[in-house]
Amino acid sequence: MSAITFTIDFTGTPDDEDKLAALYRVRKYNEKQLSLEPPGTTLPTTPPAQLKASYLQLFADTVQTAHLSYAKQAAEDLNNRFTPAQLQSIKNNLTKRLDAGEDPDAIVTDTVAA
């Protein structure tokens, strides 16, 4: 789970090529949404301010998806750094501490301080 979200913006005035790129991307997204059963929600392409907002939303969604993928990969990488026996030992030790009445927040704090 991630606690952050991304917001995207751009500076400058879009030229015709920029506008065409934005319109293309949003139209492709909308085509995909309309092909779903039932159809999904589409994004507005007019007026220009709405097209900009739609385009930026698609970028923000792409960055957020990438971030979540990286977080998942990092967690998997961490698991791959331990043998199955080591992971089981860690789980057993945590369970013992919890069963002994130790506060989960104290365990986390203890782990971070180590």
C-alpha cells in the first residue's frame, strides 16, 4: 500500500503538436473505456482546459501505477533477500513478541531503531 499520490502539471503554452498528442491519448483512453461491458467513464476533450485536465490525469495515473509497481517489486526483492527459513524465523519471533503482549508499534519502532 502506498501513502502518496502524484499530481502532474506542465508549464508553457501547448502548441498544435502538444494539443494533438493530448487529444490522441485521451481519445484512445475513451475508446478503451467505451469498449468495456458495461462502458466505462470517459474523459472530456473539450473545452481545452478539460482536455488538459484529462491528459494530466492520465499521466498521473500512469506515474501512480508505476510507483505501485516499484513498491511491489521492492517488497518482493526484500523477501528474496531472506531464505524461507530466515523468513519463518522472523515471523516466529514476531509472533512470540506479540503473544507476550508487546505492542506492535513498539516492535516496529524497535525494528526501525536497529
